[in-house]
Amino acid sequence: MALTPRLEFRQTQSLVMTPQLMQAIKLLQLSNMDLVAYVDNELERNPLLDRDEADDRPVGDGDGPLIETGDERASMGPSLESVEAASERSYDGPDVDSPGGDGEMSSGDWMQSDLETNSESMAAKLDTDLGNVFQDDPGTRGEHDPSQMTGGDTWSQSAGGGSGGEDYNLEAFVAAEISLHDHLEQQLALAIADPAQRLIAQYLIDAVDEAGYLRIDLASVADKLGCDVALVEAVLRTLQGFDPAGVFARSLSECLELQLKERDRFDPAMRALVGNLELLARRDFAQLRKLCGVDDEDIADMVAEIRALDPKPGNRFGSTVVQPVVPDVVVKQAGDGSWTVELNTETLPKVLVNQTYYAKVVKTAKDQTEKSYLTDCLQTANWLVKSLDQRAKTILKVATEIVRQQDLFLARGVQYLRPLNLKMIADQIGMHESTVSRVTSNKYMATSRGIFEFKYFFTSAIQAVEGGEAHSSESVRHKIKELIDAESIDDILSDDTLVKMLKDSGMDIARRTVAKYRESLKIPSSVQRRREKMAMKAGHPA
């Protein structure tokens, strides 16, 4: 066959990951806290984006994304109107922010003609908006006058100050919690005077974790600081005398030892008990009595002393603030027994696209580069609004289908939790499994039974006996816990016994699976449970 040049046409399809599409995918998998941080960053970077602080409407009011045609601003609120309708009302020009649009499009004829027509009205509108914000001159605000007090002892403040009830925050007068490192540094100033030893001590203080433990090797510390290991150990012994007792320990046994020494209770019997904590964890009191050389009453008192100690002495000081879980979706039961699913408006940032400001500044653009920058900002802002709206709709769609699949769980409890996977949800709502997976990551649902992560409702299936309906793995865990909680001291249930009882209940499950579920529930083995119940019966601490 001869090689000859020729022309031919080929038609192919391919998915192009545009920056806008990548942004939409990224927003979909962000948690509500990460989303707020991302939007804050966009507000700082994009001059055409504003935060809508006044829009506190609940979800489901039917208004959709607010499009204020008077000042031509588009707002992303917690609504579920279609993206296309929101886009059409944002502005009347071509869709320059669509994935397939021209990313290099400048102001253009359509935009320039519209600006010439409405420039005067937009400028007047902008002056009105600025007047609403800055109502007083900088020098007109005076001191608070008692004559300005209204009912309820509330000061009448000038514009910009806000109401007294909103700005007066009692938490502003609360002293900050002192951290563990600050507490140790305060003691260091009085305990060690030598500059070299103080340098070593400061290095060790910086290495202490939040629980108060020292997790580094002393030889590596000596090597980094260029000193002898003996000197580091001497400094460490001094630091281990600091408050709280047990700080700077390198293991749990050393932490307990330091606290017992501080109480003058570290005798040979207690030393043997602290050195065999693994036996205490297994409740093997018979072996502990032999090692410690004490009787039943003494071992009970010693165990009680051990349990009174603090295994993490550093946790009593201020540390990282624990953020409460804020649900993305709220599920409520209606009067007819059905379930209503609503988005939590507190987790949805409300963003405005200020096209009024764009119309004003684009007229002052000196060259094509500045116009292209402004158009790119407008394109990015409008796409962010659409992405936030699409994210809200997708979350609500997935949550609604989850509630429909798990309605028995909401009505009757965890034993009625059905087996569920991503494919089942994706097929019902017409989306890809990867999209459902992103939606269910770091998202929480508030129900009458508590707050659950979306992924909690996705459980594997346990086959039923004789071809019955499959059981959820979470419901099997719940059944195992119920059986173990109901056992008596004379009838401790082994894993084999649990398998038989579960099969009698219609659950076909293997012994290794029962053991895995029991360990995931932090339930000890039958031998350890028997020892624990015997110890409780004999009067030993549990």
C-alpha cells in the first residue's frame, strides 16, 4: 500500500476539565467550614464580589437566588432555583462564564452599549448605596450622652456603630485560657538559672504535646544542641517536677509513676503494679496479686489509686478550640408522617456580584489589559455564584434520596438501617458515583435521632438466613451490643455463641466478622468481660 498524503475529517468527543469545572468539583467536596474559608479568600481576591449580610431568609421560601435588578447584582442565597434562570437574570449579555465560552472575551459591544445607556442611573444608584453606608462625616460622632439612652438602659449609637445588643459581647471580657507551654515557661523562669540548662529546658518544653508527654529521644536532643545526654537527662528530671504532676513523661507508666511519687505512694508494690499495666487492662487481678505480694483488699485499693490519677495531665490546660459539628441539612417530620429536608442556611455563604461597581470602573479602564482583567473578575464571580447554587442543589438532592432510602431508620431506630451504597443513590438521582461520594464527604445531617455524617447511612449488607432481606452492618453491630449488654455474669457470650444467636435472628454472619464488629465497638473479649464482672462482684474497681 502506497503512502500518500490525504485530508480527512474525524469527529471525537472528550471531556475538558476547565478551571470553572474544577472549581465546581472542588466546592462540592468542601465542608461548610472549608467553604466559608474559600469564599472569604475569593472575596479578598475579587473586587466584584460582595458579602450579603442582610439575607437571612430560610431555605424553601421559593424566591431562588436573589437577583436585584435595580442595582444589577446577583446573589447566591440558600435557595434551589435553577442555575440557568439565575444566569439569565444576572445580566443580559452572552454567557462569558460558561465552560465552553470565550475565556478571553473583553467588555465587547453589547456591554459597552449597555453601559452608555445606564451609566448615569448606575452612578446615581452607587452614590445612594454609599450614602446608606457612610451616613455621618468622620468628625460628627461624639461621645455617648446619657440623654440619648432609651428604654432598657441601651445606648443610642450613631450610624455605623450598630445596636448595643448586637455589638456588646460578654465574651470579649473573658480572659484567654493559659496554654500548657505558657504554664511551664512561667515555672522555668524560677526553676533553672543556668543559661545552657535553660536553653535545653526550653527545647524540651517546645517538644511537649498537648497531653503533656515528651515524644522525642533524648539522644537526638543532645545531638542537636551539642551537649551531653547526661545533661539533658538532668534537665528533664528537673522539668518532671513541674506542675502538673506527670508532665514530661515519656510513657503512661512513667506518667503514673511521677504522680504517685508526688503523692509519696510509689512503694515496691505500686511499682510492680505500674510496671504491669497490661495485666490491669486485662483485669487479671490474680496475677497482679502475685506480682505485688498483696491480698484482695490491698489490690483493690491500689487499683482505685491508679484510676484516680490523670493519664493526660496536659489536657487540663487551654488547647485547640473544639469546633462543634454544624449540620448541612436538617430533617424534620411533617404532620402526615413524611420527612422534610431543608438546607441549613447558616452553612451557605451569601455572595453578591456587584455589577454596578463593574459598570463604573470599566469606563475608567485605560487599556485592553485592564478591561480583560475586569471581565475575568466578572466571569469568575458569576461562575462562583452558579457553583455555590449548584452545590446547594446537589447536596439537597442527595440528602433527600438518603432520607427516602433510610426512612425506617428515622422512624424506628438503628436496627432498621438498610444496606446502602453510592451506586444506589447515584442511579436514583441520575448522577455519577464520584459526584455522590464528593457530596457525602464532610457533610452532616441533623435528624430527630441526632447528627450523622452522610457516610453513616452507607453500610455494607449482611446476608439474611434463607434468602431473606439483607441486614445493614450497622444494625448488626447494634444487635451485637444489645446481646452483650444483656448478658449476665453466669452466662458470658462468646463469639461463637453470638454467631448462633444472630443466625437465630435471621443474620448469616461469620465468627471473624462478629469479632471484628465487637472490637470496633470497643467491647473486650468474653474472657476479659468475665474477669471484669468477677472483679466487680468481688468489690474490685471495674
